[in-house]
Amino acid sequence: MNRRQFCAATAGLALGSCSKPQTRPNLLLIVADDMSYPHAGAYGDRVVETPGFDRMAKEGVLFHNSFCASPSCTPSRTAILSGKNIWETGEAGVLYGSIAPGLPLLPHILEDAGYFTGFTGKGWGPGDWKALGLKRSPTGREFNSRLISLPGPPGIDTRDYTENFREFLTACPAQQPFFFWIGITEPHRVYAKGAGLGDGKKPEDVDLPAYYPDSQEIRSDILDYYMEIEWLDHHLVRALSLLEQQGRLEDTLIVVTSDNGMPFPRAKVSLYDSGLHMPLAMRWGRRFTGDQQVHDFVQHIDLAPTLLEAAGIAAPKEMAGRSFLSLKGRDRVVAAMERHTFCRPDGAAYPMRSLRTKDFLYIRNFAPDRWPTGGEFISSNKTTHGDVDACPTKDFMLEPANQSKYSREYELCFGRRPAEELYDVKADRWQVRNLAAEAANQPALQRMRTELETYLKQTGDPRIEGRDPWQAYPYRQTTGFGASFNTALSEEERKAARERATHKPE
């Protein structure tokens, strides 16, 4: 059974009984896994079909400049839940980290204020949220027992997100407002190879990024990615239908976004737009009129304050984000990256910070001598260039003959990067021409550099102060090949590294 047949067969499932509206709004946050802007019909993509997301845009608000705080699962989800920049969240700011008990989290604040909270699918993670002493789940009660009732398409999660949502709604006490997190694991890899072609999608219709070779292998890989987006959108359609059938739709503020960019080279784990620029749509029948378009910048650290304001709860002062419930956003956003996979000796990160405005993208690479993708080191996911997910696109570009034939594209995706990068985002959509060394662009470079450094200092980023606490953080992958890397540093070495990190340099 392919995706289209399965979606048709399950379209009427997960409908339940009605419930009276709440005084405070219900909150539904739907987070895709590895989906980039603009891959939805509402944004004009002519290949992928997303009726659920398009309905959200039609009946609510579509955001054109939404950005995640970090292009990696764990730190991005931490930023959503905490309203903080990743350097303010300790171990929660790295893949396979943990969460300090003192970190304020959106679901906990809501639960303490009387909300019934829960999640299905992928919540916070990957990582061990209990390791530092946190006593309750970062995303509320788990609802993951319901599985899809028919044989599903290859490569997709077997959990039935919508049926689990229905079970949560059944468990929710009458007249108690709820917060629910639907963490859809698509379009995270692995994909069913050739699924897009098998569905009749055409490789020539792919809007191919300028940093990839123009090959049928890569175009087909992107079509397979589109198929997984359609799968997640199928569940969005069902979730909206479930709320509608139960009479809860108009009293629920619904947010749909992704955690980070598409799992391809120079996208996920990069600070270019393909790694950071996120789809975002919001629907709130009692508050937002339909067909609204917002071009101001918003960021994932703003989601927690926004949902708290909707619930009538004051956001903690330590949250760096700010509410955009008024649909007024920012004029710039800052993002960061430290360690993703364990793909460098001793767990070293590839530290980056970026500042994005309507005119420029500025990136600061703090360790340009290191490989941004991990290089030839055999990483925790058993591959070289471990910060790039295994995929047909990666395989094609790492073929020795293709490295030579497409040397420009190979260097853009896998090569070392200079300490500073500057891109004119209007003239250079794919951000492939670095202007940082050009004399004519020095005023813009200096301005962006100063603005970024000022913000990092104001918010206490250890990296701008010359400190590196990240390398000492354990890589808390407890099973599989990556588990062996947890002992790459001795406890004495970790202690010494932590002590160095707590003091400014002489």
C-alpha cells in the first residue's frame, strides 16, 4: 500500500465525541522532523501536496520568515520548549544531551497553571532527559500506544499520531484546557527509495538548490523527501478533522512548524536558510481571521512566550523569546550550532553563530580549521562526514569521480569554511557566494559582526567569551554504535574541561 492509498483508507478514522469549549484556549503544537521552508503548497511549491498545511494558512496565518534556533533536533526542541537560545540551556543544547531541572519548560508551566498536557510521537530529544535529575517529562504524559491499523508505506513511523491524540482527548478531564504536542517523525530519514517517482512526481519539477549537482539521483531523493512531507500532512488533516468533529477546533490555537531543515547536505546542521528557515502556520478560530500573511521575522524561542500569552500566563523573565501573538515579529534572528553527532575526535563541536536580516545572512565559524561535516572521522552513526545524514544525495556527492566532476558543489556541501561568511539573501537565494572578503561589502560585514557579537555578549554566550563547555557534555546515546563514544573522555578530563569552561580566559 502506498501513501496515497493509505491516506484515503484512514481519512475517516480518529473521530470522537463532542466536548464543550474551554474558557482558556486549548493549545496544539505540531512539530515536523527535518522539514524546510518553502516545501508546502501554501508557499507555492508545485510538487508537494499539503492540503492540511494549506488549510491552516487559508483559515489562519502563514509566516514567511520563521526560523529555528538551531538546525539540530535536540537543541531546536529545547529552544521551542524553553524560549531560550541554545547556549542558555546547558546540555539541552546538544544532540543526545539532558535537561537541567531548573530550566523552565512550556508544558510544565502550563501544567502548573491547570492545563492537561501530553504528547505523541517524538517529543524532546534525542537524549536522556532524566540524567540531570528532571522528574517529569519535558512534553507531558506520553500517548504512543496506538499504531497504524493498516500496513503503512515503507520508511514511515508506525505510530498513529491522530489516534494517540484522540486517546489524549478522551483522557483529558472535562472543562480542563489542554496542551498537546504532536511530534511527527517525518520527513526524517530513512525514505523509501523511489517513492516519489512511483507516485508519479517528476524530477524536472524539483526546485534544485544551487549547491547540488543536477543529477537524477538527487532529484529523486528530494521527491522521496516530499512524499514524507505528504505523510505528515495527512496526519495534520486528520488532527484538524478530529478537533472539528469534537467541537474543539475554534477553541484551539494550533501551531504547525518543523524542528530544523531537510536532511540533506548544506541544509540540516547548517546555518544557511535550508537548515534554519522553517514552515510556520497558525490557526485560532476565535482570534485570527483567515488568509493572513506575516513577513516579519519570528523564531522558535518566541513560540513558548506566544503560547503562554494565549493562555493568559506571564512568560518567565529569563526567556529570551518574545510573544508574536499580535502577529508582529522581529527584524532579525540569531541562531547557533554546537555539537550534532559525535563526528570529531574527543567530541569536539563545530561552533557557529548566525545573524539573519531581510538583506543579509552573516555566519561566524569559531573553529574554521575543523571539518563542518566531520570529515573522514568515523562518527557515532558509523559514517564519515557524520553530520550529514546518510542518503543517496550524500552517496552521490562523495563518489570520487563526482567529487572531481562537481568540485564546486562538493566544496559547498562538504568542504571547510572560512571564519566569516556573508550572503546577500535577495540576490543569492541559495547563499553560495560568500561576500565577506569583498571590499565593497566590508561596511555590511562590520555591521552584522558587531550586531551579532553584541547580542551574544548580552545573553552570556560562553563561545563569544572564549569558553567551550560543550565538549565536556556527555553524548548520551545509550544504545547502538554511538554508545561507545560516551567514554571518549575520562571523568577526570570531563571535570577539567568543565572547570575551564566556568572561568573566563586570563
